[in-house]
Amino acid sequence: MNFDDTPQEAEFRAVARAWIAANAPKQYEEELRKSSLGRTQLKNANILEVAKAWQKKKADAGWACLHWPKDYGGRGSSPIERVIWQQEEGVFGKLSQLFIIGHGMCGPTMMAFAREEHKRTYLPPLASGEKVWCQLFSEPAGGSDVAGLRTRAEKDGDEWVINGQKIWTSGAHYSDYGILLTRTDPTVPKHKGLTMFFLDMKSPGVEVRPIKQASGASDFNEVYFTNVRVPDHQRLGEVNDGWNVSLTTLMNERMSIGAGVATGFPELFDYCSSLMLDDGPAIEDRAVRSKLANWAVKASGLKYTSMRAISALSKGERPGPENSIGKLVAGSMIQDVATYALDLQGAAGVISGPEDAEVAGRFQAMLLRAPGTRVEGGTDEIMRNIIAERVLGLPGDIRVDKDVPFNKIPTKGRS
Amino acid sequence: MNFDFSDDQKQLRDQARKFLAEKCSPKAVRVVLDGKAPYDSELWKGLAEMGFLGVAIPEEFGGAGAGHLELCVIAEEMGRANAPVPFSSTVYLAAEALLIAGSDAQKKEWLPAIASGEAIGTLALFEGKGNPSPKNIKLTASNGVLNGVKKPVADGAIANFAVVAARTGSSGRDSDVSLFLVDLKAGGVEMRGLTNLDPTRGQAEITFKDCKAEPLGAAGEGWSILTQVLDRAAVLCAFEQVGGADRALEMGRDYALDRIAFGRQIGSFQAVKHMLADMYVSATLARSNSYYGAWALSTNAAELPEAAAAARISATQAFQHCAKNNIQVHGGMGFTWEFDCHMYYRRANAMALGLGSLSYWEDQLIDRMRKKNAA
């Protein structure tokens, strides 16, 4: 048992480290280091532009999408090399958040299902960040129940005509392309009538409307489709086999190991280490210490769980299911941590403006962003179902709509 | 990076699991639970024959000389089987104290006897309520003679020898504490068994009356040695707790698959599924923290104090959580003496206290994290 690199890993790490040291946008390092959930932005620069410039620089030197084949803009690296890169990239990795959906989900789906000429055309600019992609799955009528989506695609000659509405589309407002899950046959049970496409987000009839979130920020959008025409050669997978295609996409979402989930703990520990309460330093207060200790072991537990997964990758094995706990644990933890940090501030905890608030309002921002973390990419409840069913082998939920034609499924709880 | 046990170590774990499945069935545990024997002496002999008691004891002292990672995987299986033997007091506490502070002669006297199963050892630290602290040690030592009362002492009524923490100064500092080695069969002690939460592991009160004792380690070094012993035992106990938590989770999962109510497997209800998923989460966090503890223990890393406290807290919480909710999944049957759930519930809650309670370890963890940050 050790934490040492193999000689090959050490060599790769040294090369990556040297390149990052010479090329990373260091002027933003401090600001990125201090940014936490709900507040990743730069004061004097447009983060989208900075992120795109860094991604392009990496791509030109062969450091983008490391695990993708070289022909598609990657490096052909092993999974462990990708993890080592992430470790070395450190805070500059926060700039990659804008590309997570494209690189983590759209790219792998294209790779698995698109025509060869499309892969060669679309994947390299996706890898280099010159083109940004989004994923158009969720709908007002289909969140956790993605297969309940209603956006229609109807065949018209060599084209499909799309009508409907998507929601919670991260980054649609700055995306160039998207992968789109549609309903192509409403007369069969819901999982059996779906088809996947990719499309140009600038196509006529696509309208993006940012959603103002509970936090006040706008990371997500509604996307409306009115008679949008998509050529049949942009179909991904067979007609009515879109559910299986989407499983590939979602599987990749959960494979992102080593990226490290934010728990808020390092921020809270720092804060408590310097905070003075009425009767002395917070870190010497029994109640504070007990809270900190309980979160400390969750944070370290997550860290070492991911180390175990990385070790499996290093040995060329598939990581076990234990990594599935990351988002579930971190999501509610960061919410609790933020709530507690405000509690320690007393009445002043209510002040959220960065100019007046404690530590520039980072915990207030965290608090307001945290509810989204527990919902996006699979709610806490869906994550628990996944653990219960796929890890522990418990029965799936009873699905009363499983064998019912989609257009016969009730759409209202109360009338 | 290879943050995992080696194939040989995993094989040893499988071997221990198989051995314990055969020799330490719930039925065998119940013999001790029902008070028909103070511990399972047949199992104890078997563990010695398998080489498990001396796995981390060097060969020159009669052990297998393997190491602490090997001891960790065996500990996990001991916890999974809820073994009714004085393993933790003898192997994690007494043997570790001897390894850290014993003279050559002391090691030669006791370590081979531990490895062969002839001697049961323990640590006599607590004196009534309270957590580990030099302030709580009242038992006195002067001119090699001990006077005072220790309780609870794990496995105290069946032990052959004890490492005893005694007060040898009154400066108010840690250096007031020294350790002594006492042959409990040599007179000067009275042992009384105490009714306790987990009858599968005995607790005792030991009264020392002008009891002859020899120093273990240098005078005034007692507290520093104890701290090391407790840290090492915290990691090893964490593996027992992880094993126990996993077993409790499995029991709950299996019952949820077998039991039908409202016309379906109860494991198909989200309320039950989510409870089991949460048990899996805490068991996984505990396992990962414990692996880090194992690494620190086996390499004597500077990180050991922090890693041990984290493993201790995480594994304590996980075992308590899994044992408690295992009963809940079982419903009324889980609350019967006949079902095995309560054995894990008892063990989980007794283990949560044995090396000092959660609040003690929480305090330790924060102190140690601060120290690291300051360094």
C-alpha cells in the first residue's frame, strides 16, 4: 500500500507539471484558488474567454481531452494519466468547468454513435474549446424521469422536424452545438420511442432563454424548438433507440473520477481557524470542533475513496462502485457547511454582498448555490436509488408506466 | 499509486473469513453471549494456530513477522464475525504497548505467549467515567507497588497480564503518568467481572492492593506511549468496525430481499432502499478513512495521529449507523434476542467507547489537524 507513482506515471507527471508551470494563466491563479461553489468568476476578465484561451493552448500542445484518441483531438492517454493531469492542473482545472458537459458527455456519445466524418469534423474543435456543446435531455415533464420527455421529432424526407421544450440546459446560452433526446414514437412505451440527434444551436427555430436561478445567477436555460430541421445524418444511434444512446452519455457522467467534488470543508476549516467568537477562537470551541471533526472525516473519506478508484485505474482495473457516493455526500455536506458558517457569523451572516460580507460572501454564495448541487446530474434520491439497485442489488422501483404506451400515461396528478 | 491491499493480503483476508465462518458462527458467538463461557477458548487456540494472534509480532518474539497491513485485514474479519475473543485487548493494546515500550526481556516473556495463545493481555487505563486523560489517572505507583482501582478493563477478568497506567508525579503534566506491567496471576489484584453492553467481550474491575509491578518504558513516558498505543489501536479497531458495519449492511440487504410485505419485497420500497444506500455510504467512507489509517500505521508515517483519529471517528459512526438501521430494516424481528442484529448493535456501541468516546476523538482530530496546518 503506497501513494507513489509508478516510474511511467512519475515521468508523465513531471512532463505535465513542467508544461503547466510554463503555460498556465498564472495571473488568475489566486482568484481561482479562492473561488468556491457558486462563485467561480474573475473580476477583471471574462471567464469564458479565459477558459477558452487556456483550453486552446492545451489543445495545441496536446493536453486537451487526454483520454480521447489523437484523431479526435485528444492525446490517447490512459485513464490514470488523465487523473494525474487533473491533479497537476489544480486550480486551473476550474476553468474546464465550462466544458465538462461537452467533454464528459457529448464527446463520448458522439464517439460512440456519430458517423466517422462527423467525428473528425466536430470532435477536435470540441476538444480544443473552440466550440462548446450542451446536452438537451431534461424537460419540464421529465427531470428525474428523463424518459418522460415530450419534445417531438417527426421525419420529413431526409430531415427531422423538432418541436418542444428543454429545460435545465447548462451553458446553452454560449453553446455552439448540442445533443438532443427526442420522442419519435409516442404510441409505444416511453423508453422505446426515443431518438437522439446532435444539432447546431444556431439553427433557425432554436430559442435559448436563461433561467434566473434561486441563487440569482443564470447557469441554466430553457431551450425552445419551433420547427427546427435536423438532417437525418445527425441522428445518433437507431431510430427509437435513443434511450440506450442516452445511457452511454449518463454513464460517462458518472465516470469522472478524480475531479474532486467540492465539500466546502477546507474553506470552513480555514475560516474557523481564524474566526473569533465572543468567548474565544472558534477553533477552540467544543461545539465547533465537534462539527468540524464530523465534516473532516466525510471530506477525507471522499478523498481516499477517490484514491482507491485511482489506484484501480493505475492497475488497469475498472474502479468499483464506491465512487458513486461522491456527489450524494458532497451535495448535502456543502449545504450544511455553508449553513453552519453563516450561523457562526450571527446576525451578520445575512449579509451576502462581497464588499461587506465575511470572507467576501463565499459561504453565502455557497449556501444559495448548494440546493442545485443536490438536484443536478441526478437528485440525491436518484443517487440513492442507483446505489441501492446497482451496488446493493435491491429491486428496481415498481414502474406503473413501463408497459403503457407513452400517449396513454397520465400527465396530471390532480385535476 | 497503489492505495489498496496487496493480493497476498487479500488472500489472507479470504483465509481469515473462511476460517471464522467455520469456527465462529453466530451460534458459537451466542455461547459467550448467553454467559456459558467468558470467551471462546477453542476459537482463541485456533487463531493462534492460524498464526493470526502473532501476525504483526516479529519472528524473534514468536510471531509471524508479517506486519500491520496483515493485521488490519484480519481485524476486519474479526469484526465481521463478531468474534467473542480478547483479540483487541491482547493484540492491539497489550502487544502494541510491549512492541513500543517493552524491554527485550519483557518482550521475550510476553510476546511469544501472546502469539501462541497462552497469554491474554489487556490495558488497564480507565478509572470510572471519563475519557483518556492524565488527569483521570489516580492509581498510584511507588517503589514498584501499585494501589488503586481500574474499571472498565476490557477482558480484565480473563487476562494473564495487564499494562497499567499509573500516577507517578503531581506536576499536572503528562509526565506524571508512567506505565507498568503486571502479572495478574501473581497476587495483589482482585478481579471482578462487570455486566456490560456487549457480553461477547468481557469488562472487569481490577483492584490493585500493594501489587508488585515492573515499569514498562521510562518513568514519566507513560502518557506519550499510551497516546501511540491508542492511535495504533484506533486504526486496528476501525477495521473491526468496518467489518462489522459491512456485515450489518449485508444482513439488512439480505432481509430486505427476502421479506415480503404489502405484496412485494420490502427492499423495493424507497424508504428502505434509501436507508440501505445511506448505510453503504457511511460504510464506504469508513473503509476509505481506515485504509488511510492502515497506510499510516504500516509505514509509521507522521500522519498517523491524524489518520488514526479520522479512521476512529468514521468507523465508529459507520458501525453504529449500520448496526442501528439493520435492526430497523428487520422491524420487530430485529428486536428479538433470537435474531443476530442485536449482537452487532451491542458490539458497535461498546466499541464506540472502548478507546475513548467520539467526543474525545473529535477533539484529538481537530488538535492534530491544527498542528499539521501550523507546521
